[in-house]
Amino acid sequence: MQRAGAAAARVLRGARTPRTGTPRTGIPPVRARSASAGLPCQGLVYERHGEPPAVVLLKDLEVPKLGDSDVHVKMLAAPINPADVNMIQGTYAILSPLPAVGGNEGVGEVLEVGSRVTALEPGDWVIPADAGLGTWRTRGVFPEELLLKVPRDIPVLCAATLSVNPCTALRMLTDFETLAPGDSVIQNAANSGVGQAVIQIARASGIKTINVVRDRPDLPQLVERLMALGADHVVTEEMLRKPEMKDIFKSIPKPRLALNCVGGKSTTEMLRHLQPKGTMVTYGGMAKQPVMVPVSAFIFRDVRLRGFWMTQWRKDHARDQQSVAAMMDTLCQLIRRGQLTAPACTEVPLHDYKAALEATMKPFVSSKQILLL
């Protein structure tokens, strides 16, 4: 976000949230645009935590002077993710200093670089290297280390949605179980951005997917769309408890990996289909209910329960740029080959942000809202 003065920076450094004691992001707060600002810039700002869109305002912002190690970026597109909403609500594990510009993901074009910037040049496309950048803005000046270069030969919507969901999907598919072609994975929230990426990445690797979704009025259309992405089986949460599930495992092995983004009874039922010594990875809790596991699953089947947070993975690999580069290259190669596409998206002009935020928070929405900047 915009750079504050030295005194403000000293106050913010190491600040902690009043509610949880969680360290805030190190991004200084946004400042309203001054009369001397040379370039027009707008962004979606929240000055207090609360329910969007009520606490989010479209404001004029200042574009700070370019420093030697800074990059001036024109943002092109930025999605609205559940974590963005949680940060505005004040319920996420990391919170930006207030007032803050929303958005943790997106793609922009480099307009100008400082004299000490070596890895970027005007015309390059960049995405955030970590959470908290504040991407819901038309322009911004950011330190070079907060940006990652991405190729310009991939679709802009793929680039805008690259740093969160596809990375999460790839890491969960590769970091917890050694899967081979013919193995299977079961996941809930299969119509989510992560779920759609899991289906496609697994398909490209020859891994079968069993995809759990909530029942809904447009279920046939959703099943058709997920099957078109490469899903092998799509079932509802209610079907998990039915004998018909046995028919699925006549043609494919029981999964060694389960991916949970929901919690509650749905997760408990999904866990029953996991192989002995299999792993369930929880990366979300959309139902806002605890993960409940029968004791017998631990004793007699030795299942493993793990958690995953992409932000933590990036922190753990902050000094391992080779792993980060390899991950991004793998995903971009899949995109170039047509094996990984952007999730179903609805493109929304920035001034229609209220409708986009409202749509994001509605149930049974399978289309990601993308702000065009």
C-alpha cells in the first residue's frame, strides 16, 4: 500500500491487532490523494473493519514518488477472494493497517522502475509476491521485492488469479502425498477456485478426482461444467453417505488424499472414504463448523490430518526463490498448454464494486468476481 512518513512507519512496525495479537502486515497505511499528486489513482478503501460492501469506499489515492527500489504499476485486473472479505471483516489471520486498500491478488503492468530495480522493466506483468499488497486500485508504487514477474503470453484472467488458488491446489497435490497416475483425490467445495484448479492439475497428472459439491437448483449445469474441466466424478454432500459411493471405487482406487475447505458433517463423511494411512488437508472452513473425526479413524485407519495456508508457505520459502519460481513455471506451462484455465469469472468495472462484493458473499456462487482496473 502507499508509503507513510518515517514517523508513521516507526509506529506501524511490529504493530499487533488488538483482538488476536497477530502481527499486522508490514504494508504502511493508504493516504488520501494530495493536491500535488501528479497522477490520478483510485482504489477501494476500508477505514474500519465490518461487513462489505458497507465499509468499502471508492476513493482517490495518492501515487507516491518513485523510490530507487520501487516499481510503478498500473493494475489490470484483481479478483475478490474469500480471504479479502475476511480481512475487511477483521476476522483473517493477517490484517492490514487501517485505512487499507483491499485485495491480495491481481496482475498489473510495470510503467516505471527505480534506478536500483534489476529484475523488472516497463511493460512487464507482475503479481503480488505475498498477501496484503492492496490490489484493488488503478495504480500503485511498490517495493520490487513485493512483486513477482509473470509471462505476458498467458491470458490476463489467468495471471490475475494465479497467485492464490492455483498455487494452493498445486502445493496440496504435491506436498502431502506422493501421488502417481491412476491414484485418486477427493475434495469438497469442488466448484471453488481452488477446487477447479485441483481438477485441472490432477487431470494433467493422470490423477482421478472425486468432487463434492452442495446440492443446489442448478446442480446439473454445475456437474457438466466440472466434468468439462476434467472431473472424474461429481457427487453431492448427501451422496457421500449413500451406498452408491461404492460403485465409484469399482473403477478407481480409494483416495489417499482428501482436501477440505468446508468442515462439519460433510468433512466427516468425506473422511470415511479415505484410504488407511491417507491424509486429509484442511485449507478452509466455509461451513464455520469444526472438523469432527471419529476416534476409530485414528486408531484403526491411522489417517493424518494436516493444514495448509498459502501465505505461510510463502513465508517459509521467502529465501527459497528457486521453489517459488519452479511453482510459477509449472503453473504457467499448464496454462500455455491449455491444461489450466482461470476459474469461471464475472468481469466487473471498478465502479461496480458494491455489486461484485455482494455477489461474492452470496451462497452457491461459482463465478469469481474480477475487478477490471
